Amino acid sequence: MENKRVVVVGGGVSGSLIAKSLQFRADVTLIDSKDYFDIPWASLRGMVEPSFAGRSVIHHRAYLTNGRVITSPAIDVTDTEVLTAEGRLIPYDYLVIATGHADHVPQTRLERLEQYRAENEKIKAANSILIIGGGPTGVELAGEIAFDYPGKDVTLVHNGFRLLQFIGQKASNKSLEWLKSKHVEVKLGQCVDLDSISEGVYVTSSGESIKADCHFLCTGRPLASEWLKETILKGSLDEFGRLEVDENLRVKGRKNIFAIGDITNIKEMKQGYSAQKHALVAAKNLSILLSGGKESKMAIYEPRSVKAYVSLGRREAVAQFPYTTVIGIAPGLIKSRDLFVGKTRKLLGLDPHLVDA
């Protein structure tokens, strides 16, 4: 009997893991706009240490040894097929949407590694650096640069009135104190008009001038759901462009279409850890359906208590747990040293320490 066809759209945190998990139980096709999985929480380390990206930028074919990879964006979905930008129609019995957030990155792994090297050269050549955005990306990048290049002038501008607004006040305050201790200048409640740059001078919304040799934009990215608005799933999108899912992670009203990762409307902090849990729950449910099992046996996804780690350089981190917030070397041992890269590679069935060719 032929295997059922499972098509996964999106090769990020959740898409890569569910494709890997189902490849020997179904005929799996992964559709992604690039030929690699770039571990998102490790990308900033790759900018200050390009060799680190050798482990964190992973060819889809390295872990998907028994499935198909199609390197092209998906542009349409029907009840039976996915259409790619290059004009291929990919039939499915079960579909998983895992497109997450929109990223403007190169198509090939080699180009992505070269981009990390170019960003590193930009950092090394600059005496002064401006970081725009005080979410986890901006805070972690400021921490990485301040730790690896302590002689550089780093300024972080954030339009909110505290850093890391997605977590508690205590974690925000501790992160701000840490950055200031590393001589990072933090300006809150301001934004930067990138169209007004003149001879290396940036002007903030309050009229302040900041001189910087280069800048990095670390503001939020839009959801990668725009392409779904003219498909059969347009009625399943909420007002924010997220796919509405049921407790089994199926798109509401659909028996054979799942959605996982950041694109879902689940009320929880959008984190890689949660996206991995989505993938494992959906993989279990798909395995039940693929083997003809009863829907009543399917697993229910339950959002977990808020737990967040933000790395601060290579040794320290701030960690928020349900009842306490900790900063320093102890949480740093959990995240900052390896940024969960070894653990993520292991989940994909790869050597945690091997640098990919």
C-alpha cells in the first residue's frame, strides 16, 4: 500500500522538526523558500562569530534523508494541492502550514554563511554601531557585540518604554542594567528615521543625533501568511493574519490541514521551544491518522507557563520563570554558551557538535 502524502510548507523551527519526524511514516515533501534551516536564536552569534553558523545553518537534506525538498515559496493551496512560485503542483493527503515569520534571507546555505561573514566584517570595521529595536533580537545582538568587541561604541534605540516588553518588568530592568554595565548606551521611547541618515548621523524621533558607522535593524518581522489570503484558508485567518487552530493543532474546520509554530493563533509567547512542542504534538496526531487510528486518540496541545531566556553575551543570560527572574552565569550556562544549537541538532537526528560541510 502506498504511503500517504504529507506536505509541509515552511522549513523553520516547527516545519523542519515535523518533516524529520514523519519521513519514515509518510511520503513527505518539504516546501521552503530556502534550502536550509537557520536556527533563529543562534543567528546573532553567527554575526559575531561566523564559524558558529557552520552548526546552526543546516541543509534540509541533512536531516530529511527520506523525503523531498522543494526550494520555492508556496503561493496557493487548494483542497488537494499546493502550488509553488516556480509553477509546480504538489498533491497532498495531509498538509502542514509552518511558515512562521517572513524572513528576507538568501536561498542557499552557502549564501547565508557568506552573509554572516559579511555582517561580521561590517561589525569589525565599525567603531560605533547603532542597534534599532529593544526586543530579544536587539538586546541579544547588543550583548554579543559588547562581549566580543568591548572597545566599540554600541547604542540601542527602542521605541518602547522598557526593553523586552514580551516578558516581565524585572527581566527588562535586569537586562537594561547588564547592558549599561557593558557600556551600551540605551535610549528608550524613541525611534529612528532611516531615511534621514546623513554622513553617518542618525536622528531619533526626539531630535537626538547619533553618530554610527553602521546600523542593524532588529524590529519585529511580519507573519508569513500574506500568501494565504487568496487561498482556501483565507477564512481561517484571524484579524492578525494567524491561522486559527483547534486543540489538536488542525486548522479549524479542516480535517487534514494542520498549522504549527508562530503562524498559529494560540495564546502563548511565540518561542522556538513552543514551536518544537507544536511539531511533536502534530507529528503524533498525524501518525495516528496515517495509521488509521481514531481521532479521539489524538494528543491535545496545552500551552505551557511562561519561561523565557535572553542571552547576554557568551556567559550570562536573564531567565524568566513563572515565579522568579534570574540573571547571571547560572541561566547563561543553560542558554548562552551553545544557544541550544546542540540540543536542536540532536532533535533533528544530527551530531550536536559536527560542523556541517
